[in-house]
Amino acid sequence: MNDRMQIISVIPVYNGERFILETLDSLASQTLKPDRVIVIDDASTDNTAKLVESYELLKCELIRSDENQGLFKNFNRALDYASECDFLHYICADDVLLPEFMEQMYNALKDAQAPSFSYCLSGFTDKDGKLIESPTTHPSPPRYISANALLAQHSECKSLMLGGTLIKTLGQTCPVKFRTDMPHAADCIFYSDLAKSSTARIEVPKVLLHIRRHPFSMTKRNEENIKSWVLDEWEAIQHAFSLMNQPILLRWLRRQKLRCMFAARSKVKMQQMADEKPDHVLRIYKSARPKIPWLHWHLGSISVLLRDVFFGSSIKKEHWE
């Protein structure tokens, strides 16, 4: 007899009282609801646990840690539930699912073998839930994506979003885990490994998840850890690139592109810090510059300069305030 749940959704959280109710509301409003909702509280010191325990629209299971372990150790605990369900979902406690997320993700995976996963597109909101950025989409059906195509995307730091994927496990353990030694880019490496180890990767080309940008997020806090913010990103780029299968010439060309891209991203980080924390500018430079040749560094810097001149800066600090 199969006693596995069909869909389990897990919310790893630490001090999430500001936004977790909206995340729970978005799960409660799904057209296809998960069979279990589990909140893994990483030793929060605020009212997160009370809010979850008193939530009435869903039956939530609250699991509390005695001590804080960190974001990606908590996400690995979420992955442990893969063997107890056919489909595993996890989401950050400050993000919001659109009502058809679970149904669309589930339908896309019906005919796929395990392990496999579906993923959607994401919009971005500010701390008040106001939509500030969203990709332009056209009506189109789900489509299978090659591992190489996703790895190319991840080698350019265009990672899938936590919360925006549904993993089909059919009671199997998840084939990969999150690294816990690199808080800024562990998700990029995880999804690179997942793309390589899965039998199918299916894109649902619709915005079904809203990611919240706010000053309390892990992404924002990582700006204080230059090693994490700069060098973890470089390692994630190299990791995805190493998993790709390409002819020699195309591989050489991609390596040059990624070097220039990393230089450009580092230059943008330096611009971000120039006004508020000028000491960070030199620290970013000293971390990033030794990783790539002189020519690639200057080509990347020139590309940022040209973008700023012709298209304006992409830095929008107000979105994180």
C-alpha cells in the first residue's frame, strides 16, 4: 500500500514574522493544494512560531530547531521530505505563489519520470508586495529544456528561484543537496546539479511566483560578506560551466564570455557600494580582479560603462529599502 503524500510543501524560515502569513495565504489559495504544509523554524527569536500555530486557513506542521543552523542547512532539511511524497515543493517565507502555481507545475510533470522538476518564471515585489519587475510572457505550453541549456543559464548567474520549482520524486530521496558553505550562491549550484541529475526539466513559461526584495533578505545581508557575495558567485559560474557538454571551440568562447560577465557583475557591485560603503569597493576589486585576466576585466568594465551611457544604470537601490 502506498502511504506517500502526493504533494508536500515546506517553508524553511528564520525570523519570518513580517511576511510568512502572506506566504501561507498563497499556499491556502492554491487551486491544487498541497497535502502537507511543513514550516521548519530555524530557532526564530520573533513571533514566527506563534503566527504559524495560530494560522487557520491551512493545517501547518511546525518543526522548531533548538539552535540556528542557517538558510541552506534548513533547506536541506526540507529536501529530506522527498521520500515521503510524490512531489516536493519548498518556498522562502517572504515569497508568494500565484493561485495556479501548484496545479500548473503538477500538470507539467504528470508524464515525466522521477527525478524531474518543473519551474516557472518569477516577478519581483518590494517589501509592501508592490510588483516592481516582471518578465514579459506570451501564452505558450510547458516545454522540455535540455540540461545543457539550463547549465548555460546558470553559468551566467541566472538561477532558478527557490520556491519556483516542483520536484517529482515518487518517494525517492532528492539526488542533490544544497551546499552549506556558500550562502550567496548555493541555490545556483544546487539547480545546476539538479539539472544534470534529473531525467526531465520542464519550463512553465508563466509568472507564478513573486520574489520579495527587502532590506531583511539573505541577498541583502550577503553584501556584508564580500567573499560570499563575490567569490561564491565566481565558483557557481565555474561549477555550472564545468557540467556543460560543448565542442571545444564553443567551450573556449563561453569561457571568455563568462570571464567578461563576471568582471561586469563585479563592477556593478562596486557601483552599488560606492556611495554608502566606499571601503567595500576596494574589497570587491581585490576579491574579483585576481580571478580573471586583465583584458577580460577591462572588457567587462567597458560593457558596464557603455550600458550606463546608452541605457542608464540598472541599479535600483530603492527596491531594497
